[in-house]
Amino acid sequence: MSYPRLEINLRKLKYNAKVEVESLKKIGIDVMGVNKVFDGAPETANAIFEGGIKAVAESRVSNLKKIKDVKCEKALLRSPSLSEIPDVIRYADISLNSEIEVIEALSKEAVKQNKVHKVLLMLDLGDLREGIWFEDTDKIESVLRAILKLPNIEIYGLGTNFNCYGTALPTVKNGNEFVSIARDLEKKLGIKFKYLSGGNCTSYHLVDKGILPKGINHLRIGGLHQFGIEYVEGKYLDEYYHSSMDINKYVSNLYIFKAEIIELNTKPTVPVGELGVDAFLQTKTFVDRGNRKRALLAFGRQDIPYENIHPIDSKIEILGQTSDHTIIDIEDSDNYSLGDIIPFEIDYTALLAACNSPGIEKAFIND
Ligand SMILES: *Cc1c(COP(=O)(O)O)cnc(C)c1O
């Protein structure tokens, strides 16, 4: 077994996906499962597919290629780049879009490959990342009219996203606004959208309170089944809204990050000599706590930022990090030896970093 190592519990992931799909199905909502945090791992995509999620989404086309053998529908969660259209048609059944020029290119390529590609047209209701601005109704209408004329393109639905760049939260107000824009367009164009995709896992609190605007019948969800909680910016979303959320039906602690001790020593707590800045141009201050026992671990900022991990042994304190080492204080904990493994809990940021670090071994467990 090699370290550092990230253990991902597939049984728990599948279980959470199942709970999620079934509880949302009851109120008429289909889930698109977002796999992007795992950097295209087919194991995790397959686990949520087995949990009942029919469509799996990735942000990178290269990751859709990695999950090509999973028997789910595949979606590109980010607008396709003009430079990657052939692979988008090859590896994605669905993509999120907001540029008509891109959709035209998708149509052309879909004709060439003799495929039908589905488009989720994105509107921006205020979060200021992707999507046609919601007040620009003429533009939304003309883009839809243009899409309807394109060969080999099918409209999957209308989508919107919240709580990403702008941290604009999904609310009853902006959800209703989104549905009403969709209904107006349906009337004008004589069509019916299969899906109104109302947001990501941060919309779940509206579901939980029973106030998700009627008409929204699709959510794109990752964090909820990945953590068993609604996790935003290192905080439980629960803290923002209310404390009664029925999150108990989900399991958490799906991940353990493990690193190996490569040096043990007892040293002063304050560096000796004149101090400069570190490799990240930060000046540092140190509190003199005398000599203390410490350990060096074989991972660093290049793998996971230490601010986003928590030692399971609560007596361990993380002292700091360089690009390739992490230093922990073990003065108050049990005896550790050279070669011992230190386990950590991790948050979304750390999971994202770990999955994207080639220096960390990924292990999929099923217990
Ligand atoms: C990342 C993303 C999601 C999923 O977000 P979670 O917080 O993991 O639920 C949904 N939609 C879009 C467009 C995204 O980029």
C-alpha cells in the first residue's frame, strides 16, 4: 500500500445516491449526478449510477472520456469550448450551453457523427457565472428559436445555477422567476421543456422545507451524496438556513486521507535566525512553546492545503506546510513511530485537490 492515500467509500456513496434519487423522485425531481470533484473516476460514477442516478456530469471532456464505459447518460457540465466540439459529441449525450455559436457547432458535428445531442440552455438568475442574463428575455427567446431550427440538437431543458461564483443563494423568489420565464417561453414558442433544472445541491434546502418552486423538476447534485450534508465553503449550509433539516438519512465520513511519517524529531517552536518569507511569499509569526515533539509527513501544498484537513487524532495539531511537506505537533498525542500512518478527515476543497493530485493514491473501498 502506498501513501499518501485517499480512501473513498463507494458503498456509502451508492447508498447516499440511492436515498437522494428516491426521495427526490417522490416529489417529481430527477437528479443529474455530478462527478466532477473526483476528476473523472469511473468507480465513483459507477457507484452513483448503481445508486439509481441515470445521468452523470463532468466539467472536463477528458473526464467524460474516462467514464465512457459507465452505462449512464453523460453530461458536460460546462459550456463546450469551440476547440473540443468533436469530443463533446463523441463523449457527451448532453451539455450545458449559453452560446448559440457553440450550439451551432455542436449541431454541425452531431450531423457529421450521426448523433443527437441534447442541450440544457443556461440562464443566469443572478450568480454571475454562466448563462444568458435572465432580464434579456429577447435574447433567450431568439437563441431558443435558433436552437429549434438546428438539426440533430434536442432541447433537454432550461437550467440555472446558484451559489457558485456570486454565492447568490437559491430562493423561492428567484426559483419562481426562473419557472415563470420558462412558462412564458413555452407559450410563445409552443413547446414544453422536459426539464427545468433549478440548481445544484444548495437548492436542496428548499426541497427539504417543501418550498422548492413548483415546476422545477431537475437538480444537478454532487455535494449532497458526496458528503451526506450540504457543504458550502467549508460550512454546513444547514448553519445558514435552519437546524431541522432531515439530513440524518444520509451517511457521512465517506473519505479518509492518510499520510506517512517520514521524520520524527523534537525541535524549538520558533525558528532560529533572521526570518524572511516562505515559498508562497508569506511572512510568518511563531509562538514560543519551548521544545516540542513533531513529525514530518510526506505530502504538501502541492497535494492538499492543510487548512482543509482535520487530524482524526484530535491531540495532533498541524503546524504548517511547504510545497512537499506537512509538519504536525505530536507532543500531546500517543507515541508515534517512523512509518506510522496519520489519518485525516477532509472537506470539499481537500477532496477536490486530492483527486486532482497525481501524487496521492486513490483507493476505493466497499465496507
Ligand atoms: C458543480 C456544479 C453543480 C453541482 O454542484 P454541487 O455543489 O456539487 O451539487 C451543478 N451545476 C453546475 C453547473 C455545476 O458547475
